[in-house]
Amino acid sequence: NISRDITEVIVHWTDTYSNKNIGSEEINVTQKELGSESIGYHYVIRRDGSLQRGRPVNKQGDHALINGHDEYSIGLVFVGGINAPSGTSFPGNFRSVSSLTLSQMNTFNEFCKTFYEKYPGGQILGHNDIDPLEEDPGFDVRDYVEDIFNKKSLFEDPSARGPFTVSELVSTRIPE
């Protein structure tokens, strides 16, 4: 039972090594140390594919500040991003979608399916869609959900505008 308006999911990764199986508790501690109130994501997909709750969904997230995307979004984060073990030199050279496990992708698919059942017109975007300076989650989320769920994005350029409101979702046509 979500009491705030939701129109989208923003997908991230933690930018952690492949042998770091952190979860919502560790992310919460890290984000508090960095000055946040608490974990900014609503859900965490761990390396083994388990889905954990983070920030309560009824509370606005703190994961997608650009263009106000936090207001109507659910923040989902994959644990991963660096396809190498901790201690590897030049970890930025190993950022890759290959760091995500099959179990994580299976959970992501189930999450998307459930989201679309509740919000048929909802949008699922990568952090890299709304902020071109970001790499996460390492793949084109809009193409992925179109291929897997036959859901075309309503955004012509997600980095150029904020989230759709509920009424805008109802009245907006898919760009040609």
C-alpha cells in the first residue's frame, strides 16, 4: 500500500566489487556516513538475487535528484558495477554490466513485472538515462524493458525533463 504517487523506477548499481555482497544495512551505514539521512534506495538486489527493502516506499527516495526524479520514483539498486574483486588496481576500468549476476537479472525481471502490474503506464529508467554523466546500471534500461516487457518509454530524452506526473502518464503519447 503506497500512499504517494509513483510513476517511475530509477535503476542504479552500487559501484562495488564483484566479491562485495553488501545489502541494505551496509548501504544504509555508508550513506549515513556520507551525510544522508538514511539509505536513499527503496530496494536492493543483492548478488544472490535476493531483494531487500531499503527506505520505506512511502517516503521519497534520495537517489535521483536531477530534474526532481526522486519525487515520483522508486529507487532500485543492484549490488555490483565493478567486474573485478576488491583490491584490483584501476577499478574504473572494470565497470561493466557483466558484474551483475543472472540471479540479480531474474529478480529484476520479477520486480519489473510486478511494477507494471501495479503501474501499467509506469516508466523504468536507468540512472544513466536521467543523468548522462552516470554509468549505472551499466546497460540501457529503456531498451531492456522494451525488449523484455514490450514497454516503450514515454521519454524522448529523460535527461531533459523531470518525471511524469500521474495525470501526464495518462495523457502522454509514445514519441514517434
